[in-house]
Amino acid sequence: MDNQVVKGAADLDHVVQNCIGWDITNTVYYN
């Protein structure tokens, strides 16, 4: 379950970077 959450966060981060070019998901989930 945790692995799926991390994967989901990574996927969302990729979408965010593609849309607005800002690595906000890494900031929220990984720092």
C-alpha cells in the first residue's frame, strides 16, 4: 500500500512538472 502511495505521488509529480514545470510533489512528499 505504501509503495502504491509513493508511486501515485511520483506519477502526480510527473504530471505537475509537465503541466507547470514545478516540482511541488517532491517538495510535499519527499522533504
